[in-house]
Amino acid sequence: MFDNLNERLSQTVKKIRGQARLTEDNIKDTLREVRMALLEADVALPVVRSFIDKVRERALGQEVVGSLKPGQALIKVVDDELVEIMGKTNEALDLKAQPPAVILMAGLQGAGKTTTAAKLAKLLNEREKKSVSVVSCDVYRPAAIKQLEMVATEVGATFIPSDAKQSPIKIAKAALKEAKKTFADVLIVDTAGRLHVDTDMMDEIKGIHTAINPVETLFVVDSMTGQDAANTAKAFDEALPLTGVILTKADGDARGGAALSVRQITGKPIKFIGMGEKLDALEPFHPDRMASRILGMGDVLSLVEDVTRQVDHKKAQKLAKKLNKGKGFDLNDLRDQMLQMEKMGGMAGLMDKLPGVGNLPAGLKDQANDKHISRMVAIINSMTPRERRFPDVIKGSHKRRISKGSGVQIQDVNRLLKQHKQMKKMMKKFKGGGMRKMMRSLKGQMPPGMGGGGMPPGF
């Protein structure tokens, strides 16, 4: 997400970062580039105008011009205003109501409401320790009811059955009654999708809203529709008392216009953002962290949260003890590390949150492909337990069998074995000398353009 905007703004930021003096002319040039970057990102025109006006006003004031480092001060102004238009801080769900707290999901057809309902159920169950029930009021698409049942079972939520012959309002009322009976903390109500803002369908969802009085009414919208997402959200907000927005498919949106337009146009906060198809790919939306990513400064806070939540700490401690005793780093260990990385959103997800990644050469970024990780895991899975523990036994005939079993070329198997050998050699540095020796060794192996501290210059 924000790939194009990140690239354009990172270049602009680089130009002004070290400038000792800012004038009205170079501020004007910088703002012209920022404006073009925002328009190319499909940010709504009124939002772009408002943003540029606010940045210009602050940029020409004492805050920037009178600063000892005006370039840095201007970057801070841009960062502050990005945070401002996206909503300042994350607004969590308000679930303080008498249980069950009801969440109503609304949105256009194809936005991903049903999957998002399951993702939200999983998030509330795992992070908030809430017992969650779900129900589908989509009687026009019977497959939607079955789909919700399948994904609800997968995430451990209680599915409340419904029937295409029932009226949506009766389904919602019955589900609320059932959720109370089973002492559910939260009830998520999935509604029928709309191809557009249709009067009859809007009347129906208003009826459901009146019948169950939800504490949260969330509009689910496809971020790839750009500024149209904000305009549709506004139309829904006029029909329903929306409390927030969930942006879906953000991982496929290179522009990011929706994230930068929704709050300003609707006045409603973006509460969550969907970053993939997996059922754990839903994250609370933090405007400050998102602004930092847009400007190429990474999102270390979210990265730390991912590691804390996703990494198997027992396995990590076990590996550390194993390496400390001087025992080898085998292919089972390598596979575990790659699977942990996949759980945290894969290589692309990790790089997206690292500061300065925008400054890396394009070829290096392209190599950070999650398909490579999946391929490596498949190769290791095609090996026997003995081969994983003792990679040195893998010879020509073994390699042919492994390549055939994993559907790759023999060169790919050779490449994996070579990478493992290099990692094994590096991991030996844990013994005795510990992490310091290893980091000193890594410092000398940084790719060209990387600073001694392990980050690109300027960070």
C-alpha cells in the first residue's frame, strides 16, 4: 500500500531534508510535488487542496522558516498534516454496552464484508478475549450464509444459522436473542451487499439497525476504489449512523487514496484496515503509523507488536539455547523461521514496516518476494526428516527427488542449501561471543548504500 505515494514523497523529502535554508520558492516547488503525488494516489481533490493549504500556511511560518533545521521541520509539518487528515489517533471499537455488543456490517457487494466479519471475530477473540457470535442477514445470496458459517468455524466464532426464506429483520432479532441466551460478548451482523446505493436495500438495512440498535455500524469498503470509497462511505453515512470504516484489500492498493480521503470527506474514523486474504490480516488503523510509512520512515511500533504477538517465544528460546550450546542450525530451524515470517505478513509485510526501505535499490526490494519463502518451505517439506537434520547427506539423486516433489528446479534446491550453509555459519557466531560478534560481522556484509548502523543514510 502507498507504494507510489511513498516513492514520490520519499524523493521530495530527500531533497529538502538537508537544506539549510527554505525560501518561499523552494517551499512552493516542494508543495507542487506533494500535490502531484497526492493526486496520482487518487486522493480526493478537496482533501488535496485542504492538505496543501494547511502545509503551506505552517511551512511559511516561524515553525519552519525560523527552525535551525528547516528541511526537517517541513517534513514534520507534512507528517503532522497526514496524521491529521487520517484522523489523529486510532479509534477503537466501543464495546462497553450490555452484552452482547452488536456490530452491524454494511457495504457494497464485493467489498469483502463476510470475510471481514470473520477477521473481526478472530481479532476480538484473540486480542480482546471476547466470545463472538456471527449471523448473516444476506438472504439474497444463500452462498453468503454458507460462506460465513465456514469462515466463522475457522476462526472459532459461534455461527448462528439463518435461512434465505426468513426476513433479514427477523434473522437479526432472533440472532440477538440467541446471542443473549448463550452469553456472547459480541454479535456481528453481516448484511446483504449492494451494487450501488439502492433505496430498497438501504431501507432494509435501516430496519435491521432499528431492530437491533448496534453499538457499532461499520462501513466496509474496498480501498482499491480510491476516492470513490470515500464518496460511497459518505452516501452510506447519510442513510445510516455510521461509527467507523473498515478499508479492505489495502495490500493490493498501491495508491492509498481511500485511506487519505475517507476521514476528511465522511468525518468517520477508519477503525481497521485489511492487509490480505488470510483471516488474521486485519489490523487496527493508526494514522500516525500510516503517515510514517507514507514518508518512508517505517512503522517500527507495529513491527514490534507483530513480533510480540506472532512469534512463538518458546520456539525462539529453544533455538537460542540450541545455538548457544553450539548445536547446528538445521533445515527444520530454517523452515520454522520462514513460517514465523509468513505469520507476520511475509517479507513484503516486514519490509513495509522497516524504516528507509524506500531508499533500497529496486532490484533488492524485488528479491523480497513472499513466493521465494513459500518455495523454500515447499523444498524443505519435500525432504526426509534425516535430510532436514543433516543437509550434508543431500547429494545428486536426493536433489532430483526433492526438486520433483516440490515442483522446482534442481538449481532452486542448490540455492536453498547454499543459503542455509551461509546462515548456519552466521548462527555459529551466537556461541561464546554472542550477538555483538554477529552484528559486527553483519555490518561488513551490508549491501552497497546501507549505512554502518544497518539503516540507509539519513535515518
